[in-house]
Amino acid sequence: MKCHAYLSFDGNCEEALRFYEEALGAKMVNMMHFAGTPMAEHAPPDWHTKILHACITIGESMVMASDSMPGQYEKPAGTAMMPAPATVAESERIFAALSEGGTVTMPLAETFWTSRFGAVTDRFGTPWMLNCDDQPAG
């Protein structure tokens, strides 16, 4: 069995996924807009260009996403995406990118369990915890 993350957005899903392509090296697998699908009749006309369903890969992980219907979006709570960059340099680059316009809840720093760990909520409202996968600290 596999377990995939599913992210919901408030009308900016495509922008967020394009940002994750740049910041995380994500690869777009597919992206479907409301227009041209049976769901278009259930969405307001200005929502037809929004994302009904999309899928990206981040490394070996699959992440799915969509725009919530108007008025139905809820901010993520109690969860976080947790990539494990292989090096300190990669951790620092990714953390800096995710932090732009976001909110850092724990600065990226060395910890007793790893060489870099940090937590940030990006500008799209997605919480992230980075844990460098190179080797334990100390």
C-alpha cells in the first residue's frame, strides 16, 4: 500500500504547483482544470480555469492537489509536508524558497538528530518541515 498527500488550495493550486516545480524540483504528472469535465456544471464559470485535480512527484513521492470549491477551502492544520533533502546545501536552498512570502515557525538549524531541520508555512498556506537526510548531527 502507498499513502499519498493531497493538498487543497483556495483558487491558487496551479500557481502553487508551478512554484513547487521550481522550489522542490517537483515534476508535473497531470493537471486537469474544471473546464471540459462533468464537474464544470457544478462550478461557477470563473472557477472553470481552476484545478479539479493535479498530480506532481517530489522525488519518489506523489502529491495530489486541487482547488477547493469556492467557500469550502480550509487551511491545513495538524499536518505538514516533510521532504528530506540529501544535503545541507539543498536543505538551505529549499527552505529559503519555501520561506519567501511564508511564515517560518522554526528556523532551519542543526539539531541533535540531524544537521538541518526547520519548519515553515509557505505563501500558499502549506506547512512544511524539512529534515536533512545526510547524517545525524554531533
